[in-house]
Amino acid sequence: MKEAKEELNLGKKVLFSGTPCQIAGLYGYLRREYENLFTVDVICHGVPSAKMFDDFLQNETNKRNVKKIKEYIFRDKKRGWGMNGKIRFELKNGSEKTVYIPARLTSYNTFFLDGFNYRENCYSCKYANSKRPGDITLGDYWGIERENPELLKNKEYDIENGISCIIVNSKNGMKIMQNIINLSMYETQFEKIANKNGQLKYPSKRPAKREQIMKLYFQKGYRGVDEYFYRNYKKQIIVHTVFNAFPIGVRLKIKKVLHK
């Protein structure tokens, strides 16, 4: 935030992106409006603590007996749209190895998707609604195959590689959009985007199981959380291992059948 303010005061254009609360925090820090500031918030479900994430990475390092983790990507799209994660390790001999892991095959990502490990205030987030603090909001257009199926007949929209949603929230946001070129865009309704992006309407609900998971973490560290996952989620691990072996196009058809 300090760097952003310094650049703004020099008259430079600044694009600041983050979660809605981070955008609101920036505005609170600046305490004045800047014509050269543009902000982008993301559709956020909630955020675990940085310490918990660091402990998860250290646990992965120990489990895999590697020197260190050099990169962790939650949503790598080289294998298509979805929840595929990617970890890049440095081995003890100095070489590197990359491993792809679907979200439901790791404890951290599973508990994130289920809302078990968010910060307490995320469950009452005042920014999880249609009144967004950023000039524009970005997110995945989950459910597009049901909300705008006509788009999937257009080769410009590739559901296998992912389709994003953009919500304009201000005049500055409109300026951004008017200066974007070479981007295929289609106008839709906010309600359609919000149908599968619930945090555009309300915060994530606090699951009853959160207390159990966090208590386990505080008592036994992340290793205890990870052992609990592999002990109690065996069926999920098997199902998602098989499911993710299919190409994304096949996975989408399976989901469509299951949701009928």
C-alpha cells in the first residue's frame, strides 16, 4: 500500500488488485481519491491465515522429503479449467520436480473449498455482496453451461480452458473496459454470474466442522490436520482420483448429468 501511494503521488497510473477487504483497506490507507488509481477485486470465498498456509507447505516439504517448495499454484490451467493445483519442488540433489494435484486430493485445498479454514471474520464479510469496492470485479463464470449455453457454440469461448466474468462497478471500471482490446466479451446479467458465485450475495457460511479442524490444527499442528484428512477422506480421494483422470470436457458432461 505504501508503494502504491508513492507511485500515485508521483502521478503514475496504478492498478491495484486483491480481495475486496484489501481494496477497502487501500482506500482507508490513502484517505483521498486519486484519478490515476484503478482497482480490481476478486470474488473471494474467504482467506485462511498465512501461518496455516506456511505450515501446510512445510508439511508437504517434510512428507515428500524435498529440499524446499519453490512454487505453489492453486489454479494451474495448463490441464484445463478447474481446481488443479501445481507444486514445484527443489529436490535435495538440486534438481526440480513438478507435481499436479487436484484440489480435492489435498487437505488444505479441500478444507478451503469447504470453508473449514478461513479467518473468523470471513464468515461475516461485509464485502460479500453486489456492492463491490473495486472498480471492476473478476472471477470464474461458474455455471456458464447452464446460464449462457449459447456461448458454448461460439469457438471464441473455450470452456475447457475457462471463461471469466467481469463486473463493472464504477466509472473508472468503465474506463478500463473501454480501453481493452482483443478480448472476446459477451454481456450477461449479474444474477446469472451470482448463481454459482454465492459470495456476490452473502459471505461463506461458517461450517460446524471448522471448530474441529482449527482445534486439531492448534493442538497437533498441520501434520495432525493432514493425517486426519487422509484417514477420514479415503472415499473422496478415490472418487476424485478417478474423476480427474478424465478430460475436462468429459468431466463437465458427468457434472451435467449428476445435476439433473
